[in-house]
Amino acid sequence: MNLFNLNQTALPFKTDLKEHGYIEAGKVVGESIHLANTLNLITNRKIVSDKDDEAKQLAEKKKVEKQIVTAEQQKITAEAEVNDLKVKESTQDEKKQNKKGEMNELEIEKSKNVDKKNSKAVFNFWMILAVFIPTTIFLYCFYVSSFHNAFFRDIAKQVANANLNNIATVMNTVFNSAAFSEFNLHWFAPIIFFAFGMVLHLFFDSTSKWRYLWVAATVVFIFFADGLLAYFIEASNHRLEVLMGLNKGEWIFYKSPVFIMVLVMGFFTCIGWSILLHKLREQHELINSQAFLRKKMSLIRKEIEDIDAHISKLQSEILKCVAGVEKLNLKIESLKKDLEMIHYGINELKINIEEFYSGWLKYILNLSNKDTIHKLIQECEAVKDRVLTEITQGKAA
């Protein structure tokens, strides 16, 4: 079969290309024009290697196609992950903006003379506390002594022991040292007045529509209780005066200075103690509210820092996923090129040309004239390189 007839047939001519190259070179003594013509026949698949395996080529094509599908699925998954991470980043950013809004509101609140108010509240708290503590001590001691004088006083003993030296002590009806040297229930009696002082404080704080009624009722009760206490003290004192012969028995209790003094000292001190307790709590709450404001701002700053760290982590993951998508894009491109190479048979053509040319070159190298060998190699190499370049450029086009 000659080369002319190869152009007339639809079936390619299969042969051992290396041997065929050697034979064809021998026919034309390695002439480069004939090489170019034969390489064109190989390029157009008129001459193919008898080693070509179409089934293997098809299997390779399917393998690459499967790799492309897998890579594209991985790309879709990676892109979905990127979108999901961007949504999370957007959510975190929105959360951060909300926290910044909260912080701005707290900053505005703080800027409204908060520091000045806080300093005033601290001063008021310690000033009220400095009065509240001794008031509490005085009130406790007053009621201990008053209850002792009203209910636990041993009048007979005091009369028996009375003399010119201790008459002032015996007649002392408000603060009596004997009340603090004897242990009896009068030590616990002040609890009643402290309890109602606290109840009055609670009614001050109440939001009930009946709060003023309850406040008035409590004040009346304290006044009544103090009045009773003053009455019994004055009654005890009157008995003492009668037994000592200092009083003939005439007695109008509400005209007694002792009755009025005990009533006033007990009632107004108890009411004052309740008001001080109320104000002390108010100033303490104000101080705590400022401390709470600062604590809340500190917590929000920490939350913003945590959100920033989370956003940075998400951004890092996004960059990693985007890089993965780009890597998959490059892989898909490379696989598609490999698929085109298989589809167009470029690798196969190049291998066939190289194989044919190796036989052709073998013939030239066996020639005896070195100058002829050198010239033919240069010409034939140029032809082969041109054909290979045309194949590559043709595929790219």
C-alpha cells in the first residue's frame, strides 16, 4: 500500500511507526519534504500505530469525565459552604452592630452627669450611714431602758434603797442603768419598733394605690405604741413618787413632761430611723445602678470582642474555602484539558509522530556522509517541531 492510496481510503493504515519511519526515510534518503507529507498523514490519522487501543482511550476518557464530575460536585459543596459562612459572618456582623448600638445608648446614659450623680450618691450613702448607725444604737438603748422602766422596774427595791445620794438615779425614768445590768425580755422589746420601722420603709416603696393609707396606719400604730409605752413609764414613775411621799396622788399623765418626752423621743426617732433606712437603700441602689451600668458596658465590650474573634475565624474559614474553590476550578480546567487531549488524541499524535520520527532519524544516522547527516537532521527536526507546534496550536484554537 503506498501513501497515495492512504488518502483514498476511509480506514487508517495501521503499522509499526518506528519501522515504517525507517522504511520511508530509506525510500527518499531522509528528504525533509517527504517527512512533512508523511507527518501530515499521521496528523490526519491516515497512518496510525498498530499499538493504538481505542477501548483503553475510551476508558481513560470516562475516568477523566468522572473526575470532572466529582470535582464539580466538590466545587458546588465548597461554594455552598462559602455562602453559608458568609451568611454566618453577616449575622455576626449584625449582632456586633446591635451590641455597638447598646453600647452607644449606655455611653449616652453615662454622659448625662452619671459620674457626678454617682459621687453624690456615694457621699449621701456614707453620710446617712454615719447618722443611721448611732440612731439605731440610740433607739435600741432607748427602748430597752423604756421597757424596763415601764414593765420590769422593781419599785419597792428602789424605794428601799433610795437616799440622798442616789435619788437622781432612782427618779431617772428614761435611761436607767439598771436596765442594762439586768437580763430580761426588755432586751428584745425594741424588735417591735424596728420591725414596724422597716414595715413603714416597705410601704414607702410600695406601688399600691393604698400605700398612703398603709403608711398612715403604720405611723398611727407607732404613735399609739409609743404613747402606751410613755403612759406605763409615767404610771410607774407616779407610783414611785407616791411611795417616796413626793406626790399626794393627784395625777394627769398627759400633762407630765416625762410622758411627752418619752412619746416624742420614741415616736419621732422611730419615724426618722425608718426614713433614714429608706434613703440609705435609695442611695445604695443608685450606687449599684451605676456599678451595674459599668459592669454591663464591660460585658458588652467582652461580647463585642468575642464576636470580632468569631468573625475573624469565619473570615479565615471563608478564605480557606474560597482558596479551595479556586483550587477546584484549576483542577477542573486541568481535567478538561486532559479530556480534550484524549478527545482530540493530541498526546497520541505526538507519541505517534515521535515514534515515526525515531525510525526516520535512525535511517539518517546510518548514512555515511556526516555533512549530509547534519543537514538532514536540522531540516527534519525543524519539520517535526513545526508539525508538533501546529498540533498544539490547532487544539488551543
